[in-house]
Amino acid sequence: MVGIDKLKTKIIQKKAKIAVIGLGYVGLPLACLFADAGFSVVGIDLDKQRIKKVNQGLSPIAGKEPGLDDLVKRVVTSGKLNTGDDYAYLKDVDVVLIAVQTPIKKSHQPDYGALKVVLSSLGPVLKDGSLIIVESTLSPGTMQNFVLPILEKYSAKRQGVDFYLGHCPERVMPGKLLMKLRNMPRVVGGRNPQISDVMVALYKHIVVGDLDVTDWITAELVKTTENAYRDVQIAFANEVAIICEKLGGNVWKVRELINKIPERNMLLPGAGVGGHCIPKDPWLLYSSAVEANATPRLINAAREVNDGMPMHVLDMLENAQAEIGRALKESRVLVLGYTYLENSDDTRNSPSALLVKGLQEKGVHVIIHDPYVHAYQGDVYELASDTDAIILMTAHEEYSAIVLPRLAKNMRTKVLIDGRNCFNKEEANSVGFRYKKIGMGD
Ligand code: SAJ
């Protein structure tokens, strides 16, 4: 491990050359922060358009990302960040950070296709004494059983002797990428304490949050579990919402009164759970648990509840239309919100996509609006004219400014389904809407 002390010194002195593979929501801000800290950084991505945009000093990530546009411009102009698609750039790189997607297959098994390509391309150019850190979310056991063997095979080098390997799972959130990257505590899982120590020296340059040293399996467990935990919490809120609808209760009032108890924190029910983390990380944990014969039940049940919410919203629409004697088929429905999260442009695993598919399969003519998605921008009031129903799926701040009487004015029939508690029942009823809100009985 002789070289590791030299590497640590180079990192402390910011003389270490850094590479970030994968310039998405995680990799781009990561590369920029290290470049802004004074390191020479090379960013690698397969997407030539993305590379071109970054090399022009522009961020390819749309949506509100405070500080990111200026940061990209600054580090590219200063020459501290260069991007390309050729792994040959990595030959003299001392630290490689891997931030590529680790989605799940239809079978809910991990899909490590992108990660495998990166590891097998990196292996042959790996520099002696370099530190490789995987930031992608991994199912527990992946570092030991997948990343390590592939890197050793393609590099013909040995971990701990010729290179060092760590896992530091990303903790970002679209809309707050830089803030989260700088302030969230990070779990630093080196293969051994000495490697973790070098990883801490690296992340100290860009992270003010705690850097908690641990091992590979713990880092993998923390990341997948923190999101499985959130998914189960959301599923519980959704289950209570459905119970309230059936019992004539109001989940929003129930939740408000429960959360008055200091140690309670019931999350928000809603029209579904999307994004790049929550819908898939539970399955990463689940797949390892099943493989280890741990027979998990809550994790998969929560996924089923949350994935069922868009169809629950569709049922609410069908019931509302039936109450006014209108069939779903041939009706015109406006869906408000296509991104998975409010005030973000991110549409990955969007619950709205599931809803739209379900509506179209029932012969509904669907119109989509979303101020953050270029294809779906437009005037909400104009889009609402001649429609039979409106479904609110994403709580964009723009929607809380909607004037309900104006929205209702030119609708053919006035049905409003509120999937995110954005509107007021009394007000909606007063302008003639047949109004239904997630979690509220009639
Ligand atoms: N959602 C609900 N009810 C809630 C919270 C969220 O229905 O109470 C829905 C959202 O509408 C969205 C989905 O769940 O469709 C995910 O929302 P999220 O707030 O969890 O946002 P994400 O997907 O960006 O989650 C990320 C995660 N961070 C990382 O994986 C590093 C998550 O662990 C964080 O808790 C979350 O950001 C955050 O709170 O910052």
C-alpha cells in the first residue's frame, strides 16, 4: 500500500488528477465542484451532445439548479474541467469517480450494463496506484462480487496492491444538486480504513457534511436502505389516504394532527412515486435480501402500493365521471404535471407517464401540461377549454396560482382530480367542479 500515502499527499495538495465518468445529475456537479476546488478534472461521457454542451461551458441539466450554470461556465472557462468520451484520457488520472446509472430491469433485478461498460473500459487504462470510487447506487454485495472482479480482470492488476477501490454512494436531489452535494453527510466505504482515509481527504475538498467512514457492504446497505425506508414511509401515507377515502376521512387533516406528536413524521400521500432513486433503490436492496434468503415483505409491498397510485388516480377520475353520467371513453382530459417532482424538469419514472398510458388505453384523449417540460408547455386555461376533466399530478408552484373559475370556464364538464393536495375542496365545489382529492372521502 506504499503508493497510497503518495496519493493522499497529492490529493491534499490538489495535485491529483481526477476523472468523473458519467456527467449526469450526479457526475456533472461532482466534476465541477472538484474543478472549482482547484483540481484538474476530466469528465467522461458517452453522450457526445452532452460533452459538446459542457465544453461550451453550458450545463446540459435543465430545470432550476441554483448555481450550476455559473459553476459549469467558470470551471470550463478556467480550463479546470475538460470533457470527452475517450478513456485514453484516463491514463494518468489518479482518482476516478464513477457516477453512471444503475437502473433495474423489468424483473426488478439490477441492470449493471452501463457500469460493466465503464469498468471494462477503465480497466485497461487504469493507472498504478490510482483510487477508483463508485458513487452509483449498488445492491449490497455488488462492490465485492461485481465491481472488484471486473476491474481486476480488465486491468490485470490487484486491488490493494496496484489500485484502491471505494464506494461513496451519491446523495443528490434534482433541483438542489449543488446544495445537497456540498452539505449532505456522505458514507465513505473504502476496502479498508487506509483507503477510506484517502477518500475522506478527497471529499473534504467539496463536502462540508460529515464523512462517515465504513466498509463496502455498509455503504451499499445505507444508500439502498435510506431510500427503501422513504418508499415504505410514503407507501404508508398512501395506504392511509386510501383508507380515509373509503371511510370518509381527510388524510391531510389526519396527517397534520399525527405530526403534532414530536416523534411522528407521516409523509405526504400523493399520485405516485417517481424519480431516479426511490422507485429503484428498494429493489436493489430487495434483490440482495432475497438472494441471501432474508425473505423481505415490506419493501416489495411498499413498491406495489406506490406504483398503484397513478391507477388509483385513474379510478378516482372514472368514479367522478360516472357520478356525472360521463363515460371515460372519448372524454378529453388535461393532465397537469408530467415531471416526477414539483419544480423540477426530471421526468424519470414519472407517475404521470403511467397515468397517461392508462387513460389512453381506456380511449381517453389526453392533453399534457408541464411548465418544466418543453413539449408540454402552454397556457393552462387554453388547454383546459373543451376538456371534460383535469388531473393534477405534480405540485408545481405554478399550479397553486391557478384561478379555478378561469380554469372551469370553458370546460365541457367540470371534473377536477387533485393528486397532490393543491386545491381547496370548497373553492373547487363553489365553481362547479366535481372535485376529488387523494385521501379525502366524498
Ligand atoms: N413523494 C411522495 N410523498 C412524499 C415524498 C415524496 O409522494 O412525502 C414522491 C414525490 O412526489 C416523487 C417521489 O416520491 O415522485 C420521490 O420524491 P423525493 O422527495 O424522495 O425526491 P427524490 O426522488 O429526488 O429523492 C432524493 C433521494 N436522495 C437520494 O437518493 C440521494 C431521497 O433519499 C431523499 O430523501 C430526497 O431526494 C430528499 O428528500 O432530498
